[in-house]
Amino acid sequence: MTDAITGPTSPSLLRLLASLSGFSAVALGAFGAHALTPRLSHLPLVESTKLLSNWRTAATYHLIHSLALLYVSDRAEMRTAGKTDLAGYLFAVGNVLFSGSIYALVLDQRRSLPRKVLGPATPVGGLCYLAGWIALYWC
């Protein structure tokens, strides 16, 4: 089946994205809880605390939207998709842009990654999350 907005409807693709996203959310959350503190120990306490807080925010949003993506994949199997797929893809892109950019900014203490790209990616990812929730209303 094909939808004019999202292209080929594939609940299994959404389920795969949800599974990979959930796996990476748990793995990155565990990394933040156990391995990130020593990596940031050379920084002043205020800065390392802020970076750890940013990491936790990214991991929390990542996991929440992984679960939302899983829900959307179930909805896509029950319905004729369309906006359901759109919501799922928006959640997936939101995870990459919002959480991914925060993870990258926290890890990039040498500032070798382009801040002009990563900085704006965070709010764009947040807008994708919001748009996904709006699209979910019409599912």
C-alpha cells in the first residue's frame, strides 16, 4: 500500500525503527549512567553536571519516543496507515535530530563537530516530535 504523504506503508519498517531506537536509547542511557562521568571528569563540576543533565534529557526523550514509535507501528498494522506512518517517521527523525545532536554535543568536548549544524538540529528534532504527536491525533 502507498500513501501520498509518506510513500510505501510498512509497519515492519516502523517496528524495526522502534526496536533499533529502543535498543540504542537503553544502551546510550546506560552509557550515560556508567561511563560518561569518568569521561567528563576533567571538566569543572558545574559543566560536567550540566552535560550529564543534557545527556539524561536526550536519553529520556529518546526512550519515550521509541515507545511512541512502537505504538505507531502497532497502529500501522491495524489501519491503512497514512498519517500513522507520518507520525512514526517524525518520531524517528526527531530521535536522530533531537537526542542525537545532544549526544554528539555532550561527547564532542574537543568541539570538532560543526556547532552550526548540531545546534539547530536539536530544536528541529523537537519540532519533529511535536509534529509527530499532532499527526498521531489523526491516526
